[in-house]
Amino acid sequence: ADRCGRVGLPGEREGDQREGSVQQPALVLEIQPPTLFGALRQPGVPLLLELIDIVRARPDIVTGALLEHFAGRDEYDALSKLALHEVLSQPENWRDEFLGAIKTLDVETLKQRYLELNARVTEGGTSVLSAEERSELLSIQPSIRRIEAEIRADSSR
């Protein structure tokens, strides 16, 4: 929930995914692969992935057409509310805020994977992991620190 108590998509900070995926769909085109958050098990991630797919398929789509795509579905009401919310940040900041939110989702995905692998190690030792998984486990924390440093640097601009 943001400062006003509104609930948005996972990892949403004030004024980010709301604009990126609903009020300014074209911002989705700024997401540079690879992204990690597709594996994140949080409510709203499948919807965000669907929004991204729709915008990539129709780069010129506007908010109304995007909402129309969801007419008759459970997600329609939530997306309509997001589209109508007053945006609390300036339009010139939307891109950076949206991409920062995507990076935050990537960090959450890495943390999720770290916990999964670490739980397996706790249960059965490192021998239960494949060589690839052991390497992955060792690389996750540095990756988290790198992305978090990028987020801090981007937000200080």
C-alpha cells in the first residue's frame, strides 16, 4: 500500500507500476530483458506479466484499450481503479520509478530463490544441490547487492 493506503501491483512504490502498466502502457517497452521477476510467487505478478505481453504485442495501446482487454475479468475493477488514481509523481519521473520497481521485483525474486536453495541446504547439506545450484546460491547475494546499489543510485538522481 502506498502512503494513501492504496494497494497496487507487487513491489509497487508510490507512482510507479500504476503509470507504467496502466496509465502509461508504453513505459513497459522500457523493460530490458532479462528480467527475473517472472518466477516471483507474489499476487499480481501474473497480471503484470500479462500486461507486459499485451503492451509488447501492441506497443501503441492506450489505457482504454488495455482496460477493454480485461473487460469481464476479475482484474478489470482493480486495473480500472489504478487507471483512475491521481498520480503522485511527476510524469518525467515515471520511467525511472517504473524501472526501479521492476528492479525491486527482480531483487525479491533473487531473495525468494536464495531462501529456496538455502532451505534445501539446511535440510540436507550442500550435496543436495547440483553444481549449478551451488554456483547459483553463491552468486545470489552479490547479485542482490548489485541491483540494490543500482536502485539506490537511480533514486538519488
